[in-house]
Amino acid sequence: MTDAAPAADAFYEPLGGGRFASTPATAGPWSPGLQHGGPVSALIGRALERHDPVPGTRIARVTVEILRPVPVAPLEAAVRTVRPGRRVSLLEGELSHEGRPVVRATAWRIAAAPAGVERSDHTPAAPPLPAAASALDGWESAHLDGYLSAMEWRLSEGRFGKPGPGGTWARSRVPLVAGEEDTPLVRTLTLADSMSGIGSQLDLAKWLIINTDMTVALHRDPVGEWLFMRASVNVDPNGSALAQATLADTAGAVGRGLQTMLVDDLPAG
């Protein structure tokens, strides 16, 4: 498949009162009626970020718990402060559909480090940004017209549809919410849920592999629209799978991602 136009001009349309209409661009690779975890994670991250902001602090870690498949349908976001604090606070958020929770998340908001702290970065450097977008060839059996086409992918390691670790530069081709500019946290969460797809060791035509959660920890906020993600998956029989990723921008490393995953036989038929 060559580069295709996104299915909508944004992932979500605001409805007011913390409610959002999900557009076809949110659909994941398994079904046009079920959302990819990237937009969902970014939407709850947006809500967490906007909740009672404290000057001089930033969201350093977000953990998203996926309670059930999220339909391409209206969602409602709600956030509360669990542990208030001037330098450290814990937030909890929830997305619901028709009154039923579909996603829960927690986030640590912490004070920014002093400007005089010496920078330390031990993550291998990201490769140069490839000149051309990567086609989605190799995922012919997937639903490609939602999230996968709403992102621009520039693979530098591995390839789509081939098991094994991978690395990609990526950026969203549409905003998360119509009429808004994405924040660095939103851009990161929109991409990060794809770590298991970019780094998968398993043949998705043979096995069912689904993440139950996603954690993103950022030691600094990324800059620019492009993000690089290098990802891999460890899996063992009689165990489960663990996806891991490093995240970077054009200036260097920004953080890491982690997912725990269910591995099972594909459903019959």
C-alpha cells in the first residue's frame, strides 16, 4: 500500500463537557470499529495534562490501563488529583463510553529540574531521518485506513509485517483534537502504543498479541514534530510478552516505553 490520505482531519472532534467524537482515523489495524491505543492514550494524556496545571511542573510518567476494546464512538474524559503537591502530584484519569469505563490512567506530575543540572544521556543515538515515507506494505491483512494512515512512518530498522525489532521515525498527519495543536506529551503518546507493532517478534498472522497497558516515562519533553522509536518484544512460552522502546527526537533521547502483553492462539475463523 502506498502512502494514503488520513481518514479524517483529526482523531477526535470536541463535543464539549469533556466529551469527544471519535473519527475513523482512530481505528486500529484489527477492525474499523475499534480504536488503536495511540489516539486513546493521547486523549487521556491530554486530559491529565490539562487538569489543574501547576507552573514549573511537567508530566513525567503516564501509565494507561486498557480495560476493554475501545469502540470508534463518543468518549468522555474525567480526571482527579489523587495526591496533590507543589513539586510532586499524582493524577488519575478515565475514558468512558456510554457510562462504562474503557481506559484508566495515572500520571506523575513533577517539578522541572533546576536549569543547572548537568545533562546525562546514555541511550544510543537515533539514526538520521529517512528522506521518504515508508509504505505500509506487509500489513495487507490489517485495516490500514485509520490510525496507520493517519501517521507518517519512516522506517530505519526492520520493516512492516516482518517479525523482529524495528525502528521508525514517525509523526502524526492530523491533530489529536480538531482545532488544537498537539503538545509534546500528546505527540509522544499517540506514537508510543505502536511499540509492540514496530518491535514484534511474533507473526501476527499466526498469533493473537494484545497489550493490556502502556507506560511512557519522559526525562524531558520532546521537541519538534518527528519522534524516533526503537522497539523490541521479548516473549516466552508459558509466560507472556513484554514490549520495550526507547524514544528520541532530533536532539537526542527523551524517554522509554513499556507494555505487558497477552499472547494466545488466534480465534478460529
